[in-house]
Amino acid sequence: MKSLDASFLGGRPRPTPRILQFGEGNFLRAFVDWKIDRMNESAGTDWGVVVVRPIAGGNPHTLNEQDGLYTVLSRGVDESGAEVSEARIVASVRKELPSHEDWAGVLALAHDPAITVVISNTTDAGIAFVPTVKYDDVPPVSFPGKMTRLLHERWKAFGGTPETGWQMIACELIDHNGDELKRIVLQHAEEWGLEPAFIAWVKSANAFYNTLVDRIVPGYPRAEAEELKKSLGYEDLFMTATELFNFFVIERKADQPALRLPLADHDVGTIVTADVTPYKARKVAILNGAHTGLCPLSLIAGVPTVGEAVTTPVGAKFLDKLLGQEVIPFLTLPRDELDSFAAAVLRRFANPYIRHLWYDISLNGLVKYQTRNLDRLTAYIEKFGKPAPLMTLSLAAWLVFYLGRFPGSAELPPRDSADILAKVKAIGALDDGSPKGREAMVAAYLAETGFWGKSIDTPALRAAVLADFATLTEVPFTFARLATLVDAA
């Protein structure tokens, strides 16, 4: 069967390369590049992407083998409850360059006046300071090192004119991603002894934007590849499956210029705002918090996937009540926006095209509870003077899961750092079968600052977790029992 190439575009024009993108992975291709491609077609814009592979190795094939083209399969449940599957050939990527094999070719991009925007997603660890990186490395091993070198190349090529500065849109999954990238670039510039005029140009003529990205991208649909090849009529080595939902927040601070890339003007899933913080809080509390809230209960009840859990009446009711009563009231965005986002989250969880295992979500579960759920639990206690019932039930369930006190626990051991697992083991040993021993265990669990960043042990929360722990362990826990607990909450 023929491989995907430009002959399958049906006359669609190819855009001018105007964006330098660090990262060839599934996420950027199924998120930003997909958005750009749709904008180009619907609005007649002309934004093409040159992809730079930032690290050596990985996929032995390149996008160049397919004229930069690939298919994005957007699949899920729409607002009417109908299952949707949409295939789109993305034509926004013009070529791919390997930074380790063709660093000179990457540097040459800094001389192109048409390239004015840089997009990156170099993994969570990509924006990091590496002290051993040098200016003359071919290439610098870190992404900020590469970026500093490229910016210096551009500054020299155009004489430091203000209009030739770049706009950097960082999509790495860290807080203040653009700010961090700028900070490290300036640190490299200082340590490398680069010209003060260059450093001043980086600060005044270039903009580094913080972002929030939200789309689940499972990647290449390996299990369905042969069937999809037949239905599409071509072979695509870079086909990427993703969910329907997509949301992109770009933070433009008061002192930053308007964005050159006009995505927010043409894409309903992209917004520009002065402060990304409320949207970050919404995502963490509702999307991630819902995952973390239901995860241990599903695991100890023997329900392996997110889809199986939320498509049962009790799983849906648990999340609806958790979000509606214990999460959303403590967020700052308008209630209708939060309710709409929560409804979208429940549809995403029910996506029949994505098999998301609770066991995968359970990785480092205690710190996830701390960062995603604890603030809402604390806020509920402060407002109502008692523990939030479903948040507390989840808190108890995490202890049950980490201690392995449920049927099938041998096949589902907790996955966390050795230090956390050792602390859990020591805490579990306090339970000698007596009421006092059980209470000592729960008190130590709640007081462990290594789990929560502070002690959260109070008489009321301890009593509630004690009662929930007993409920979860006296007999094998099931979703039928969860239904009773949700009704009583």
C-alpha cells in the first residue's frame, strides 16, 4: 500500500515555514500543529512549521519521508453523547531537522526572517539548567542551551534589530514554562560571557509566553494500525490518536506584545489571557483531582480502567458529587465555566477509544493527592468545620491501596519512591489489630509531612479516615458498597 505523501492532500496548499518547533513527538503534532493546520485551512492563514528533533535517537523514521504529513485521529464522545471519530491529514509541518546530525542546518533557521515564532515541548525535564553545556557544543545537549545559541545566532544575523526577536511559546508541562525558559537562557548567556547588548536584546525584543496545554494523546494506534490503514487507503508511520477535547491557554502579560500566531482568533479551543493561574487550578483540581479521587477506590474494588468506572452509575455519581460539592465551590473561575469543564471531563473519562488504566494513574499517588486534592479538602474543612466526605473516603482508600489491604493487591503493588514506600510500611506496622493501634496508624499517616508537605492530622479528620478505612477493609470492597457511601455523603 502507498505511503502517505502530498498526493493525498487533494490540492490543499502548503504553508510557508514561519514557526520553529522543538519536539517531533505525538503531543505537539496532535495539538498545536493540528490546530495550526485547521486554522490555515479555515482562515486562509499561512503558518508552516519546521520541526527540530531535539535529542538523538528515537523513531528511526522522519516526517520528511511523508512530505511532513501525518494523520490525526480525533476520537471520543461529543456533547450529545454520540461517539465521534475524525481523521485529518495535517499539512502544517514542512520538514524535520535532526539537531544532533544537522546542527548547522538548525542554526541556519536563525537567519530566516520569515521564522518569527518558536514552539516547544521537550518533556517535563526539557526546560532545565545543565551547567556543563557550552556555547560551542554541537549541539548543546539541553533545550535552553540550544535556544540560547540560536538566539545569539539570530542576534548576529540581523544586527540585533528589535523586530527580529522571536516569540517563544513553551508547552512543557511545568509551571511558568516560558518564564523558566527565559531565566535559563539568560543564565547561559551570562555564564558564557555573551555580549551585554545581546542580553539586553533577549530581554527587550523577545517574548517568552507561559502556557497551559490540555489534550490526551495516546499516540500511534498500534492495535488498530492494519485496520486503519485499509480504511484510510494509505500507510502512515506517524499516525496519532487523540481525544476530541483540546484546550490551549497562552498567558500574555501586560508587558508582552500581542501574539503573532493568531490561533486564538480562529480556534475555539485556544485562548489568550493575562493570567493562566485560574485555568491551571481548574485543570489540576477538576481533571487531575477527579482522577486522583476515584483512582484508589476503583483499584481496591477491582475496576481496572477509567472508562469502566465512569460509565457505571456509581462512578459517574461519585465524580459528579465530588466535583460539584467538594471541588468546584473552591475555585475562582465563574461557576458556569467550571461546570462546563467538569461535564467535558466526564465525557473525556468515558471515551471508548482510550483505555486508561487506573494502575498507571496510581503512580506516585500520595503526592498527586497532595498537589491535586489536598487544598480542596482543607478548604472544605475550613468552610464547613468537618471533612469533605468523598475526599476523605479517597484519602482512606489511598492508605488501603498503599498497604495492599484488598483482594488482588499482589498484582497491584504501589509504585512510588523507596522513601515513601518505606514510610508507608512503617506506618502500617503500627496497626497491631487493636483499636489503639489502628488509630495510631491513621494518625501517623495524616501527620506524615513527607506525604502532605505538612501534618494534616486533626481529631475530626482522623476519626473520619478511621471510619472509612474500616469500611473499605472489613469486607472486600465493591462499587455496590461505594454506591451506598456516595448516597450517604
